[in-house]
Amino acid sequence: MSQVVVITGASAGIGRATARLYARRGASVALIARGRDGLQAAAAEVAELGGRPFVQEADVADVAQVEAAAEATEKVLGPIDVWINCAFTSVFAPFDEIAPEEFRRVTDVTYLGFVNGTRAALARMLPRDHGTIVQVGSALGERAIPLQSAYCGAKHAINGFTSSLRVELLHRGSAVRLTIVQMPAVNTPQFSWVRSRLPHHPQPVPPIYQPEVAARGVLHAADHPERKQYYIAAGTAATIWANRLAPALLDRYLARTGFASQQTDAPASPEPDNLFTPADRLPTTDHGSHGAFDDRAHTRSWQAALARHPAATTATALGLAATAMALRRRRAPVRGTSR
């Protein structure tokens, strides 16, 4: 029997790339998002790749809609094995230029959307004592940057919520697993539809990775949820550790570079955004998984690849260490007694 997987934010970006990976496994994939055209295109890809798609239009900020989508999924596809929270939205602007209703909307989708999805998943997984929940996090959940106060706040909240819930599951001895995948900058369509008040077109802070790199990390985390979190790409781990070791220094660095690094040289264009309205209302109805930065995005991450193969990594490290020790012994001068 195939896995039943639910993915929120499945119409584009990381969610859509992850859906394709599960489709290649022959999984049954429930695709949840607001955008009808993107969902239908994602469903066609899942079916073409060998999976079984099930489309559910829902706003994750609405707990009733998420619950209804979960209920419909189990009626059609069967018991949910994996639930992946991936939906989000953002506003690029200094905090004092973000309206209260905009800040609330980002929080409702990017944080409470994860809470709502987790609640719906647990309602079904806990009685069966089976299932895995994957939170798609961000390096910005530990190291905030300027111009994204609402998004950074939501991602920080996800980390706290997930840690608290994980301890509760451990306390009750539950077999339900919960893990989080911390993402780097990813080339998704969000930078073409995000609400922005910046003078230039927004961009992810380099280095940038393709959604497929992120999706492979999500898939691995779902298969190996015993680790409480995964870092995708070396830059993510470096950012998080730099923040832990020298946060004040990083504050000053981001104060100097954080505004320019999130903007291209192209002037901002007055295009509609997806904050309150689904992206398929925009001129391009299906945005796919990739954004506008294909020419700058990495297709591989050596750090993520090593994380997926810990045994091979350990063996390689031990082999290199043994070789280094052998070379050191060979080069060491022979000491003896003089006559």
C-alpha cells in the first residue's frame, strides 16, 4: 500500500518539488493550497510521475478549512502517514511600513498555518500511534534579517512550537514523529509574487538553491524523523552557528548588508501579490516550483548530501583520518640512540 502524504503550499516552490519526489515513489499525495491553477498543474505532474494526486483548495490560516481537507484526504486516500507543513507568505518592508493587517496575515499563514496543519495531523495520528510531521523551517527562524520581521517572527515561533510539542510527544511515549528542516535561500516563485515595498525587486539572500535541493531534504527528514532538525546547505548551518557564537557581530554585518542583499538591481514593478489573494489570480496562473533565479541557483548541496548519508560520511571521515595519521607517521623522523 502506498504512502499517504499531505503537503501544504503544494502549488509551487518547495511544496511542489516535494510532491514530485513522492510521486516518483508512487505515493498518494494530497495537495493543499489556495491557488486552483497551481494545484491542478501540480496534480497533473504527480499523476504523470506515477503518484495519486488529490487536490484540496484550502487556506491554511483557516483551521476549519485545514480540518476539512484532512478529513477529505483520509476518506479518499486513506490514513495519513506523512504531513508536511510548507505554506507561507511574507511582506518585504521595514517593520514600520507593514500594516497591522498585513503582519497578522503573514503570522496567520506562516505560523498558525503550521499549527493548524499539525493539529489536524495529530488528531488522526495520535489515536493510531503512527505518523510523521515535517515542518519546513528556515535559517531565518534562528537568525532574523531586516525587511522580513513578520516572516522571521513566524519562523522563530515555529521552532518554539515544534520543540515544545516534541517534548510532549516524548513524555507520552508516542510513536508519532516530529522534525523540522531548516532551509537556506531557495529559488521559488515567492519573490515574484511577494508583497514588497522595496525600491528594487526582492531576491533571496545568496547563496541560492533550487527547490529540488530543499525537497530532497524534506523527503529525507520524513524518512528519518528521529533527528529533531536538519540543516539544508552549508550556509544554513554556518548562519545558525555564527548567530550563536557572535550574534552582535552578525547584527552589525546585516545592518550594513541586509538591505542591499535582498534586492536585485532591477527596479520594483507594480505587480499584484499573493498576500490576501491566491497567486493564480496573477497574469501567470501556474508558477511552477522555480523562481526567476535559475541562472544563480545551485542544484546540489554537499552538506545536505552528506546529511542524507551519515554512515558513508563517517566511514569517509575515518578513512581520511587514518590516511592522515599514516602519512604523519611516515614523515616523522626516526628517533634512536646515538653512539
